[in-house]
Amino acid sequence: APVPLPPVLEYVLDADMDRRRLGQAPRVSFLGRRPSDPEHQFSDAVELPRQHARACVKATFQLHDSVRDKLRPIAVTLAYGIRGAGVVRQSRGAALPPLSPVL
């Protein structure tokens, strides 16, 4: 069934998470990130206008000048979810709300 409102997909790119788990500083900084994001993260949202629509997003990061380890790969993880998706509790006997999209 068609979705009543275009869903908004929120995402977060996180670089060098393995190094940070070991207590080491990240080797990169994302350019154009939000002021509230740490330098090693990039977050944004994409509106999907219709079902099966594709969206492309560019995120650029730069290697810090002081980095010595330039041979090991820089892993980037992606976390995403639908904005506003969550559990809605219903009272007994109330009509069911419209279905929301799922991933």
C-alpha cells in the first residue's frame, strides 16, 4: 500500500570506530558535517519521495596531517532509521493508526 507521507531516512556515518574503541584518536574528519557532530561523524536525512526511490548522498572526509598510520584501511560504518518510527501504544478499543513504513 502507498505510504501516506514520504518517509525520511536519517543516517549517521562513523569513521575509525575500531581505533576509537581502543582509545586512539580518529585519523579523519568529515567535511561539511553539522556543528553538533563530532569530527569523525557525519549525519543527515534523506526524504524518499516514493516507494522504491533511490537517493544518493556524498560525504567527504580528509586524513589528518599528523597521522602516521596511512596504510591501514579506514572503516566507515553506517547506521540508519526512519524518522519518527517508534512504538505507539494504543488504548483498548481504540482504532488502529495508519501503518508506518518499516525497513
